[in-house]
Amino acid sequence: MTDRRLERAAFFDLDKTLIPGSSLFLLARGAYERDILRVRDILRFGYGQMMFRLGGERHGGMEMSRQSTLEFVCGRSQQELLEWGREIAQEQVLPRVYEDIVKVIEGHRARGDLTFLVTAAPIELADTVARALDMTGAVGTVSEVDRDGYYTGRLVGGVMHGPEKAKAVVEVAAERGIDLAECHAYSDSVNDLPLLEAVGHPHAVNPDHEVRRVALARGWPVHELRTRRRALLIGIPAGVGGAAVFGTGVALGVYLERRRTTEPPGTLPALRERLRAAVARA
């Protein structure tokens, strides 16, 4: 009997790895522009995410984050969200993908490697981005849909975050005949250390402080793609202090974008300066 050759793969995080900032912000802004969300909805959603950043699985942070995410989609039509999700991905997410990361994905594909996007973002968004980048597939957070095509407010499995990502990658490897020891993974966040440690070739991309420290200690490649220019885009900050202004940052960010053409001269610069000051103090 001839041994079957195992596949190789590369796994990519989304936020701050493929794109600067947060896909959540981009989704919220797109939903606000389409009158799907109001500012108070975004603040409530952002507060749940903030509590997860502050407390994680302690103090109910994970549960609050999960609930805020499910409240966002509960009772909505999957088809409706798929349609505007594809539009938002095309308008907001894909134009922000780092060119150098696209080249990395293409390099893996040219060598015959499978390529997967692995993200806590909704699977609907993850699939859209993966297809646009000609990747093999995507792994994301899955919300349950009833027989009529509406979200029930429950998850199928858990939020695709932290150890859940590593678990999902192990399952994909088992299903596809992938040798994880020969695989690559790319991420920025300390939350993804289980994912990075699950493969033979981890890469730190735009790493936060802890991932940079681990990468340097273990000899992992470090890829810095961020420019010196500060963007107006406010994503999920890496630090605890930044997390405290996340909900307000998302709400004010989408408000600024929508009011750009209607505010009197001088108003927007003042608001932007206040937002920057709040982020700097956090």
C-alpha cells in the first residue's frame, strides 16, 4: 500500500492580520449607513465586545460578548444579512486587505498549499472574503438559522476565538488530511497563540506586545505591515485601556462617516480631535 501524501495548509487571521483595524467596525458602519443599525444599537453591541476584551472568560465577559453578538442578528433574515454582508465586504473590507498578505496567500497557493481564513467574524463575512481572495475556505462564528431562514439567537458551536480557533484548525486538518507540522499560521493577537502553536510554522503579523515577545523568544518570523500613517478607522484596540473606548469609538466613527457631508465647517475636525484624545488617554 502506498502512503497517501498529507496536504499542507496556511491559516490566516482576519482583523489586524489581513486588514488594519476591525472587520466588526466595518460591518457596523455599513449596517448604520444602510439604516439597519442605530447608534444606540452599535453602542450596546460594542459594550458587549468591550466587556469581553476587559474580562475575557472571567467576570462573564465571554457570555456578554456572545449575547451582544446574538442580539445583533436574532430575528433577522439570513438572506438579507448575506446580501448586505457581501456588499459591505466588497465596499469596506476587501479594499483594506494588505497587498503583502495577498502575495503571501498567492505564494502558498502557488506551492500547492491549501489556504484558510480563520476568524471570530461571522462565517458569512469570512466566506465572502475567502472567496474573493481565492482561498480554499473559511472558518468563522456560526449563528443558528431556523427552517424559515431567520437567525434564532443561538450559536452553532462557540465563538471562533482563542482555543476555539486551534480546535477548529485541528478538525479541518483531520477532515482534509492536512499535516499540521508542515502548516503555517498568521496572526497578530495573543488570543491566537493556541492557533499559532498548533502548526509547525507560526508567523506573527503586526503583532501585539505579547505575541512579539513570544515570537522573538521562539524565533518565529515577524511581519510588520502597518504604515506610520494613523488611520481614522477605529478597530478593537489591543490594550485593555483601548477596549474601554471601543463601543464609543465604533459609534462615533460611523456617525462621523455618515455626517461628513452635512456638518457645518469645523465641526468634524473638533469631533475627531476629541476621539483621538480619548483613545490616547485610554
